[in-house]
Amino acid sequence: MACDVAPPDVIAAAGCWILDHTGVNLTILHDEFDRRRFVSGIGMTIWLSVVSLFFSLIIGVVGAWAQGSDYKWIRRLINGFIVVFRNTPPLVQIFFFYFGISTLLPSVEDDVGMRQPLFSNIQWAIFSLSLFAGAFNIEIFRSGIEAVPNSTKEAAAALGYTRLGTYLHIVLPLAIRVCLPALNNNLVNLLKTTSLAYAIAVPELLYASKNIWTDAQNVPTMMVVLLLTYVALVGVLVWAMNAWERSMAIPGFGQGRGR
Amino acid sequence: MAAAPAPAAPAWTPDEPIIRVTDVHKSFGSFEVLKGMSMDVRKGEAICIIGPSGSGKSTLIRCMNALVDITKGSITVENQEVNDPNLDKLKLRRKVGMVFQQYNLFPHKTALQNVMMAPINVLKQDKKEVEERARKLIAKVRLTGKENSYPGELSGGQQQRVAIARSLAMRPDIMLFDEVTAALDPETVKEVLVTIRELAEEGMTCILVTHEMKFARDVADHIYFTDKGVIVEHAPPEEFFDNPKDERTKTFLGQIL
């Protein structure tokens, strides 16, 4: 097998050395095309995670607030949403949107005159994953909101705060601290669930890896690489969440460890 | 039918009662807590409401800043009807501050931030000006040096004094105190009462629900005794404590003094 690389490319050289000495074929190191596919796969997984995470948090915060609404139908709507998205597998949700809803929407003409669906597979993946994680976030935020004593909200009311003002300035900051560990779990889950976007051909980490192992015939090697890459990605997320948790700790409140 | 704008309340003048409670009834479900209470409070007065547990005294003062809606009757604060569905609650609560038994400070904010929050968030006042005032209030309740402590790092008495400063930051005309020393140990009760006494002496209109009889006797201008949802008897403190008229008052005072 030809494994010649230009001297300044240290990573490729390492890949070649491993191949020559152990027979382990890490094309993502010494093959430039595979390396690019793999890195862009990681990039897409991070992009899906970050954007879905952002929208799922917004859905969680707004949904949890609406759940306490005075209007029965708003509460029912939110609860219905939670039931649908919690009681169905995320892969089925992704298919539902991409193959179900997407085909019902009008298509648009692109630059070269081809008919294209209104939303791309990446957009549907983000949409679907945000709703999936958002449904759980609503329930997680609700548990945090319910942990804020009524007497604290009453004190805010007595100071002239409206319901929205109380929610934004007092309830939410306290609720987030209470529900951070649960939120942490759900966001880890969301990152891992982005791999389901594979099924609608979103070129994320799993999809890129599959393309690589089909071409290079290094299935077991890529499996290990894939596993370790997810371990590292989730590791970074957990580290960031823990740092956030620590920075939010209040002396004398809950598990606060001081400043 | 469109809601008609509330008729403008007649302008209040300081020679009228600042709070006027007229035949107030309140029921929670089928249980009637207040069975027709009436009282007038004048500006600058310190009023103590005493009585056995469950007599409705806390409910009464919670009605005064619309934390609890009344079922029947009327409460006016500076001639503004509190029992009005179109009531501007913010306007009312700017005038009426309240301190609670359990302090209810915001645990995620420091003592200073607790005092500053409502004027900034609710009244949209200038942060620098509010901070200056908040520091003075912290000094007033004798907590200089504790500005940056979180509620969880303060004792009960200290927290309660921050809560008083927090209410005062809204510059209320009237302060309601709902059994504010009931959760404190005997030594710290004193430091809170000193603060309230100073306020009363400065001319703040104070309405206190309390079990501190000695304090009531020293500080109050007028004492109301409630039992089972009615005001049994009310009188200036000397008369109330030395010469109670009603049997129920005598029994109550006999039990606690």
C-alpha cells in the first residue's frame, strides 16, 4: 500500500508509521480526503449539537413558563407536545419530519432551476432534535421551577414584580441551578442523538465514518475511532456543563460550594 | 362590554386615614377567615395586630397589598380601592412594603443586590443612584460589611434586616410586618425589633402582626386584638394591656403574659 506523504505533514506521517508498523489503517490520518471528511463530520456533529441545544433550551424555558399559564388550552397544548415527543423514538420523529412533513410542503426552485425541498435535511435534523430535547427540557425546567418556594414568588409580587418579571429575575435563575444536573444529562443525550441524523444523510460524524470505512475497508478501526471521538465530544460538553454548574453555585444555597 | 376605566380616586390628604378597612370578609373555599373586620390607620401610626393563631390577622394584612383578594368589603390605601379588578398592583405595592416571617430573600443575590433588585427591575431606576441608596439602607439596618454576603451566609436576624431594607428601597409609605420575628431566636429578635422601632419613630406607617407583647406595648399607637375572624377589641396599648374589656382578650393576655 502506497503511503507516501510530504515531510511537513506530521499527522500523515504518524498515520503512515502506524500503518507500516502495526497494520492499523487510519486513513483519517494519512489520507487527506478521508481526513477532511472526518473533520467535517465532527464539525457537523458539533454544529447540530450546538444549534439544537440552543433551540431546545429556548423551547424548555418558554414551554415551562407557558405550562404555568392561566389559560387551560395553552397548558394542554404544551402537555400534548411533551407527550408526543417524549413517547416517540427520536428516529421516528426525524423520519416523520423529513419524509412526512417535508413532502407536504411546497418545493422551491434553486439557482440552476432544480426543484428543491423548502428545508434541507440538516435543517430538518436541527428542527426535529430541538423539539425532541426541548420536550424533555420543559419537564426538567418545570421540576426546577416547582422547587422555588411560593413564599419567594410572593415576596417578589409584594415588591411589584409581574408574573413575567418574577419568572425572569427570580424563578428562572433559581430553577436553573436546581435542574442543572438533569439538564446536563439531557444535553449529553442530545449530543449523542445527533447521530440519528445519519438516517437522513446528514454528513455528521457517524455518516462520514461510514463513508470512510466503506471506501477504506477499515471497519473495526473506524468503529474504535468513532467510539473514542464521541467519548471526547461528550467529555468536553460535560466538562463545560460542570464548569457552568460550579460558576453558578451560591454560598449557602443547595449544593453551593462557595466562591 | 369593555371594561370602563376605573374612576380616579379622590385625592388623598394626610388628615384622612391612609388605610381604611371596611367590613372585610375573606373566605378560602367554604371557610370564612375574615368575618367583617374594620379599621382605620392614620399616617405615621404604628399598629399592632395580635391574637391567637388562625384568627385571621396575617390574612388581613396580606389583603392590604392585594396578595390575597377579599371576598366582600373594602380596603382603601390613600383612597385607592384595593378590591378593584382594574387595580394597578404595581402602584399599590410601591406604596405598601411587606416583610415576611420567613424573610424570603432571593438566595441567588447578595444582600446588596437583594436591596437593589426591585428598584432597578420594577421601577427602572438608575443603577448607580439605587446602589447608593441601597448602601445607606444596609447601613441603616446595621449590616455594613455584609453587602456582599449571600442570604445563606447570614443569620436569620440579619436576613430579616436585609428584607426590611429591601422593602424600604421601594420607598413605601406603609410597611406591613407579618410575624417578622416569629422564626428568630430570642437574641436576634431584639436586633430586628430595634430596626422596626426606629422606622416607627421616624414616622413610617407600620402595621405589625406580632406576638411580641412588650414591643407592642412600647411601640404601638394602637392595638387590635383579633379572634376567629373578627376584631374583638382595640385600644391604645396602656388601656389594652392594663384594662382589657372583652373576656376573650383577658383569657388571651392571661395565657401569654
